[in-house]
Amino acid sequence: MNRLRSFLLSLALLAGPLTAAAAPEGAFESGRYRNLFHELLGRTDREVEKKLQAAWQQFFYGDNETQRVFFPVGADKAYLADIGNGDVRTEGISYGMMIAVQLNHREEFDRLWKWARTYLYHAEGPRRGYFAWHGTFDGHQLDPGSASDGEEWITMALFFAAGRWGGGTGISNYQAEAQALLRTMLHRGDHGDGTITSMFDHQHHQVVFAPTRGGITFTDPSYHLPAFYELWARWGEDDAEFWAAATRASRAFFRRAANPRTGLMPDYAGFDGAARDDRGHGDFRFDAWRTLANVGLDHAWFAADPWQVEQSNRVLTFLAAQGPLCPNQFTLDGRPLSLDHSSGLDAMAAVAGLAADPAQARPFVQRLWNMPVPEGRWRYYDGMLYLLGLLQAGGQFRIYAPPAGR
């Protein structure tokens, strides 16, 4: 017995103190992607795949009037429609491209990409290299201005496409297109009269609301994507130091922007994290739902900031206290601003579960699992967040390094 006790003690000493927890390791280093549906609900890989494929089929090939948001145009193009607002947005195009690459649907990816490059892309002038943020279904630009999140997501989707499929020539050289967008986002403002600017503030290392004189003075917390910037610092041909600084800046920004009691962040904020009260956007509204997922995804991929666990537990505890029909808008200190409930918010809360303790995460992961695929007039935004939520919470939102980034 004494020999056995000595042997066990030696093993314990080799392993380190019994009270010390191993440092978490993100999926980028480990190659392991957590599947919360399996971990917390006991669902099988086959069940998760079936749910993902059902959502894909409905949104991309379901009923024209009530289900689908993807509409082919001719032999080689397609748009993803914001049904409720009757337009096409770079936000939606970029989400559609990301969903397509994650689910390995190259034809649909290429159709969306070609539609955006044909109708929304600025090939010349002071906006050269940017996209108009929205247009009509027949390809006319409604506003030449750009929304920074569209370019961010398009860039990331292009890098992943290069990693998953390789690429081709012209706009099918995904990696070259991604590199060009990276340079444009960071350096467009280096030239010209200052009317059209870069999408990132060089002093604060933060994404701006829009690359215009009025839009560069503040940011949108839901546009902060440190998990993407971390990859760009590794994969970009230029400006690695800037993207590394942007990664650190966004992680620090989240700490300042989140309410210390509720964990809620505003739609718009200054670079110091203070809410910007612009037509109600100083509150937690539709844009800000995505901040829950941005924190959760960064933790899942890189596990770089332990505060993200604390933050995710805090915001999920607050939302859980609102009940199963949680309102979809709040003041930052927690006063409801709506009686409406939105599936998109529930989906983003489930993704926050990637950084939260199981007790806080499980109810929201269960809600997402039980949720019907969104239909009807508002199926675009709720639906895209639903499908992104399934991918991320289900461990199917993965990093595909381009050839030069391996």
C-alpha cells in the first residue's frame, strides 16, 4: 500500500499541483472545435448535420415567398435578399458566402461573390476597392457608401475559400482578393481628400462605423471581430503588426463597452467603449446581438482572454432572468425597450455559450436546438444569425487556412 501511495504521489507531482487547472486551448491551436449540442444536450453528429442541412435547404432552396433568401440570377450569379427591407446588403452577401464555405457549397459561394463584384463593387473613383452597402434585387446601388462589417466578413470568407478550395484566376483567386480587401480596408484613407477614409482607425486600431468623415468618429461593437483580426495578423501579406494590435484593441474594447452588471453592449460606441446615443443606438439593439457571438467565437478559437468567460456568464445570466420570451432590446442597465422576442438573439446567446459555464450555456443551446427555422418576412436577419449560430455552437464554424497561411 505504501508503494502504491508513493507511486500515485509521484504521478501527481509530475502532473503539477492538483488545484491547478490546465490553461484552455483554442481551436486554432488544438484543431478541436467544441460542439455544444453534443456536450450539453447529448446530440449526435448525425443529428447536428441533419439540422444544418435542413436550414441550408430552406434558406437557399425553400419556398420563394416564405422561406428562401438566396435567389440565383442567370447562370453564374445570385443575391441574398433582406426580405423585410426589400434590398440586398453586403452584410447578407458576406454571411451567405461564409455559410457556403463552411458547408462546402462552392457554386453558391461563387454566385454570391460574382453578384457582389458585378453590382456592388467600386472599381474606380475614391471608393475604389469598397462595396456599396446595399442595392436593389436587379443590381442597382441604392447607396454607394460602405458598411465596414460587410467587407470584414467578405474578406474572411475569401480567405477560408482559398483554404478549402484553392482558387482560380480573376475574382476566383480568392486569396488575392482577400489580400486586396485587407489593404483597402486599412489604407484607402491614405490617399485622396479625406472624404472616403479607411475602415480602421490607425490611432485606436479599431474598426470604424463607416469609411466616411462622419462614420470614422465612432465604432459599432458588433463590427469588432478579434478572432478574424488574429488570423489576418498571421495571413496578411502586409500590416501584421497593425492586425495584431487590432486584435488586442478589440478584446480590450469589449471590456469597456460591456455593462458591468448586465454584460450588454450598445449598437454604437466611441473608441473608449462609451455608448453613443445616436437615435437610440446607445442601447442594446439589433446590431448588438452579435457581440455575444463575437466574444464567444474569439474564446472558442483562441482562448486568449479569461475575461470572456466572465463576460459570457454575466450576459447569459441576465438574459436567462428575462424568461424564455426574453425581449430583444434593452437599455444597457437592463430595462426592456421592446415586447418582441427574436430568434436571432437566442442564436447569438447560444454562441456565447462557447465561452460560458455549462449551467449558463445549456438553456440557450437548448433554445437554439428547439427553434424552428425562421420563416416569413423577417427571416433574413434572424435566419442568418440562426444558421451562423448552428454552425458556431455546433462546432462546424471552422478555420480554413489559405495555402500561404498554413
